[in-house]
Amino acid sequence: MSADQLQFIFSLFSFVGVIGILFYIILSKAKQEEQQERVEILKDKVFALQEYILQVEEECETRKEPEEENLKEKIILLYEEGKDISLIEETLSVPRAKIEMVLKFHNLKKSDNWKNSID
């Protein structure tokens, strides 16, 4: 092989290498852009889900609070009047475990308020 032929072969390999590198750079750039688009779409979906969760939580809070608070107040009122737990259970149609739970929290809250009032 002559020097000109070797030079042509090396030039050809160099040209193919440069084309391959450019092709690789273009493909990696396209993948990065596609990943960025996916990240943006996922961010939008996460934001939408967070907004939906907040709306659902607000609806649940506004719906349940008055009924639950009213029921808790009735339980506490009847208990402080001296009614027995079984009588409260029959009167309000509330399970005994729930009545006991409400009364325990009420007693804890009273004891915490007492401790805070001393400090």
C-alpha cells in the first residue's frame, strides 16, 4: 500500500468517527430533551394531584367537623350531667368505644389545661 492509500483510509476512518460522534451527541441531546419534557409533565401531574388532595381534605373537614364536634359536645355534656356511658350509648346511638375515646381525650385535655394554667 502506498502512502496516499493509507492516508485516504485513515481520513475515511476519521470522517466516519466524526460522523459517529456527532450522531451520538445529537441522540443524547434528544434524550435529554425528552427526559426534561417527561419531568415537566410529571411535575404538572404532581401539582394537579396535590391540588386535588387539598380540595378533598377541605371537603372532608368542612363536612365532618360540625357533625363530629356536635356529637362530641353532646357526649361530654351528658357525661358531665352524670349520665352513665350505657345510657349515652343508647341515647345517641354511638358505639361505646367511641364514647370512651371521646371522654378520655376530654379528660386529657382538661388535665393539660390544668397543667398549663399552673405554669
